[in-house]
Amino acid sequence: MADPISAPILVAGAGPAGLIAALGFAEAGFPVILAGPEANDADGRTTALMNPALKMLDRLGLLDALRPAAAPLKIMRIVDATSRLIRSPTVTFRASEINEEQFGLNMPNRALTARLAEAVAAHPAIDWRKSLVRDWEPAPERVKARLTSGDQVSALLAVAADGRLSPAREAVRIPVSRRDYPQAALVLNFGHSRDHSNISTEFHTETGPFTQVPLPGRHSSLVWVVRPETAEQLSALGDTELSNRVEARMQSMLGRVTVEDGRQVYPLAAATPLRFGKDRIALVGEAAHVFPPIGAQGLNLGIRDIDDLVEIASRNREDPGGARALAAYDLKRRPDILARSGAVNLLNMSLLSDMLLAQMARSAGLGILGSFAPLRGFFMREGLRPGSGFQALGSGLRSKHRQ
Ligand SMILES: Cc1cc2nc3c(=O)[nH]c(=O)nc-3n(C[C@H](O)[C@H](O)[C@H](O)COP(=O)(O)OP(=O)(O)OC[C@H]3O[C@@H](n4cnc5c(N)ncnc54)[C@H](O)[C@@H]3O)c2cc1C
């Protein structure tokens, strides 16, 4: 049998997280083997990436190529569209309130993965093997993987970017706490007759959020969370009927709606592993966290996983997958991942809940946010970058003391 191909870093999975991880490690000076087939371009979703994630793409030299396909998000609104006894006031978040020009950019996944794949293919430090990992053999000195092509790979650190079912995570037996929601997201893009003015609106309904996010020109993307059977029914409607339903849900705020080709339905689930690294395997992206698409958090969190992992590996260059590096990674990621997953799951459950107490808590929370600018500012900063809300609060208090 041929000798294994060896590198310090093996990235498993060539979805957005895997591609960004491969580029991040290569740019930090690590030779990388990337194992995984190219993402198919049937993914019609769009991804809203916030400014800190965009900074990472900029460092990788990709942001300028992505801008033409993307629309800035300047204002984000939450509208309570439930018909419940207790309803929340509309809350509006403006990037200008925290001195940012935009919260981020919304871009088609197809454009994002195509640009990332081009950059990976052109990078001299990345050896991209376009086949799946068939089996894993974690060992104390190096982790080994056998690919479906028959190649064997060995590395000091394996980055599991192999999605929500993560065979790498399974191989090292990390337990996962899972929940399937009685919800599915209908995803589509649509044209509209009025300008969106770079505003994204999230309507909260009894079955989940209905979220419109701007795309370039008079186009937007939609993530409509409903019961699984309703998602299938909506998806089977003719274009005119579905366009009318979307327009009615938005109370015609963007004028006439015309749905575009390509509808997809995604079942919603949550999954949180008990730990984020073990036996030379570190989890990133959906291998490390799955939750409903509320508030555009998933890939933003995945990019923070990668940023932290590259930084910790760079500090432990002699053994980036050793026990010390993996323990540091677990410690660093745990608060961010648990806080984001917890907040999104709680908000989703409070929408589904018929309990008055849950509705009151959600309504009171959004009410305070709507009427109290400093708290809104805190949440906007924390939403962009964990810790930055606290930093701004601290510097505000310090300057008050000096006065
Ligand atoms: C409707 C919807 C809307 C969303 N909107 C946003 C948003 O606006 N903003 C945001 O930040 N996030 C959003 N998300 C979340 C975001 O889409 C995910 O976080 C992101 O796609 C996860 O990327 P990933 O690379 O971790 O996983 P995936 O995209 O699932 O990639 C995993 C890859 O691993 C590969 N793989 C699997 N097994 C193996 C193996 N054995 N060997 C090698 N490769 C393997 C697969 O082929 C796949 O290519 C949204 C999610 C949904 C469902």
C-alpha cells in the first residue's frame, strides 16, 4: 500500500466552513490537505455575513470579488406578526446607531462557494482531494483518514468541517445533544416592485420567523419557517399563487412580488456536541453547532470557530492538534457557541410556545430593546462580535467617570 500523504493540517469537508478553514490555515503558513467533493450548486440560499466575518474574507483576499453579488444590510427590523394576546412592539436596529455603515452583506451561497473554491484551487499550500473521507483512525501521534479514492492521509490536526452529521465527530465519539423542531424553512428569492432600501425584516409568526433579506437591485431572499407539511404545500404552489402569499405575508411593503426559480425546503433541527475537540479532531461550522436560521448566526459563528482555531494552531505550531491546543480551542469556543445556540433556540421556542409566560417574556424583552437605545446598541455590537458590546459599555462607563 502507498505511503500516506501527510500534512500538518487535514480539513474534511468542502462546504463554506471547510473552504474558509483551508484558506485560513494556508494563509497562516500551514500546508493543508482538503478532503471533500466540491459543493453542488443546487444551494439556492443566501447567507448574511456580518462585518467581522467579512473582515476574515477580506484578509483572505475574497471580499472585493464577492461585493457585486451582495447587498449591504443597513437596517434590521423585527415585527411581531403573531395574533397572540401578548404581542411585541416592532424593534428596529440601525447600523448607524453603532457607527457602522452596514451590519454586513447578504450574498448567494453559490457565489460565496464558487469564489472560495477558486481561491482554494489556486492556493499553492492547499492540496485538494475531491473525495469523501471513508474512515478515520485517530491515534496519539497523528490522525489518519482513508479517502473513498483510496488515498490515505495523515495529519497533526484534522478540522472537521464535514457538516451536521460529521463523520469525524462520530469517529471520536463526541456525544451530541439533538432536537428536531416541528418546523421547516421554505427558501427562495424574489423580485419586488419597490426598493428594499437595504432593510431586512424578520416577521415573527406562530410557526417561526419569515425573514426577508435584501439582494442587489429590487431582489430579496426569503426564509419562511412554517410546519413541515405547510412548507411542502407552499413549495408546490404555482408561481403566481406563491408570489401572492409572500406579498400578503409582508403586507405588500415591497410592492408586487414575483418569486424566482429554485425553491428549497430545509427541515429545522438543533445539535450541540458535548465538546469541540478530541483526539486531534477539532469541530467547526455545522459539525460544531446546528440551530434554526434566525438572526443570521450559523456561518458567522462558523467563521469565528475557524478564526480561533487558526490562531490557537499558530500559537502551537509544533503540534497544532495536540491535547494542549485542543483544550485551548474548546475553552475559547464554548461560551460563544453555547450562548448563540442557547439564544436562538430559546427565541425559536418562545415563538412556538402557547404559554403566556413565554410570550410575555419575549414581548417584554423586545419592548425594552425597542425603547432603550443603549441596550439596543449593546445587543447590536454583541450580535456582530461577542465581547464588543461589553467593551463599548465599559468605555462608556469609563468616560462617564472621567466627566
Ligand atoms: C435556510 C437557512 C438559511 C441560513 N442563513 C444563514 C445566514 O444568513 N447567515 C449565516 O451565517 N448562516 C446561515 N445559515 C447557516 C449556514 O448555512 C450554515 O452554518 C453553513 O452552511 C454551514 O456550513 P458548513 O460548511 O459547516 O456545512 P455544510 O455546508 O453542510 O458542508 C459540509 C460539507 O462536508 C462534506 N462532507 C460530509 N461528509 C464528509 C466526509 N466523510 N468527508 C469529506 N467531506 C464530507 C459535505 O459534502 C459538505 O460539502 C442558514 C442555514 C439555513 C438552513
